[in-house]
Amino acid sequence: MSIKIKMNNNFEKELKKKAMKIAEDKLRNSGVNLECPHCKETITMKLGINNCPNCKKTIDLKN
Ligand SMILES: [Zn+2]
């Protein structure tokens, strides 16, 4: 019985790890839609320095 519980915990952990990795990859590769902190326009941002196409301000997106 204890083995079964362990397996379930590991499975959940792996699933969380995988979900986080996908989110991270998405952020790095294709960007995410976020609200610009300056003009509140929804723009696609990638990890790192972004320039808002609406207000032209710089947004530093950190992981
Ligand atoms: Zn903006």
C-alpha cells in the first residue's frame, strides 16, 4: 500500500514539473499575453526585455 502512495506522489510531482516546463517553454518561445503595466493594453510578451507596441515603454519580464 505504501508503494502505491509513493507512486501517486511521484506521478503528481512529475506532472507538475512537466506543466511548469511547458509553461516555461511557452514563455520563452512564443510568449504569453499579458497586460502592459503602463497602458493596460494586452500584448504578447516574452521572457526578458519587451517593448510595448502600444505605449512603446519597456517591460522587463522576469521568470
Ligand atoms: Zn504599454
